[in-house]
Amino acid sequence: YQPPSPPAHSGLHRYQFFVYLQEGRTISLSPKENKTRGSWKMDKFLSHFHLSEPEASTQFMTQYYLDVLSRQNPGVVSNETTDKPEPK
């Protein structure tokens, strides 16, 4: 898992997670689907693997982390190359 990383100055982005019962099957994106996740079609994926309703779901909204800081501290200019959090 890698956390969301929306582009700078692009506003809020909504992220959704859905959990489906796999019933012992291995389910994954094809190499083509994995490369084009921006145009990935969830309904086609669900139909292909015969998945029905999700067992659980959640969603959240986030934005580029420096956009949040600049809104909280107007007039403070951040240097994007030095203010990024250290990788874990």
C-alpha cells in the first residue's frame, strides 16, 4: 500500500475502498488494467469476477499535504523539496 498523493493545488480528492468476498479465488488486475488504473472500469471488473455487493466499504477525502499547510499558515511559503515527510 502506498498512501494517496494527489498533485499540488488540485483540491480535494475522494478515495474509496471496497471489500468483496472472494470465495477462495485469486482476483487481480491484468497487466493492462494495472497500467491504466485511471481509466479502470469497476463495473466491468465486478462483472468479470462475478462479485456482487461489497462486504464493507469506506471513503475519505484528502489533498496535497503542503496545500493544507499553506491554508493553515497563510503567507508561509514552503519549499516542496525539503518539506516532504520522510519515507517509512
